[in-house]
Amino acid sequence: MDKRIKWSLKWQNRSMPRFLTLADVAEQLQINSPAAYALVRSGELKAIQVGGRGQWRVEEKMLEQYIEERYAEASRIIQESRSKSV
């Protein structure tokens, strides 16, 4: 089975692990790994460092919160553009 299909099924069935790697985050957001890392380093996406090598992990609920915030920001931008054009 294709990795994306497996991932999608896990996500839909809510059997995702609590913590996601930056590669997992990148895949979900359809961005590259450096972009996911930049989101974490900027503080836009909350994450923690774990293990002796300080690998970043993003809690699933933090990713969901980030996505919701992006939707809210997009709605705000659309409303502002509509009010300027009227």
C-alpha cells in the first residue's frame, strides 16, 4: 500500500501517534522539511525537542491548532479585501 494512502487512513481513523516528526508535519501540510522546520523555529508551530539529539516533535493537537489559526487568518484577509473593494 502506498505510504500516503496508509498515512491518510491513519489520519482519518484518528490513530495517529500523539507526536509527529517534522517529516510527518511536512507531509501533512504538503510542504518540504525545511519549511516545517522554519515554522517551528519561528514559533508559528509549537513543538518540543526530545532525545539526546534534540529531535523536534509536534503534538498532533498543536498541528491542528496551527491549521485552524491559518484558516482564521485566511478568513480575516478575505474579509479585509472585501471591505476594501466595497
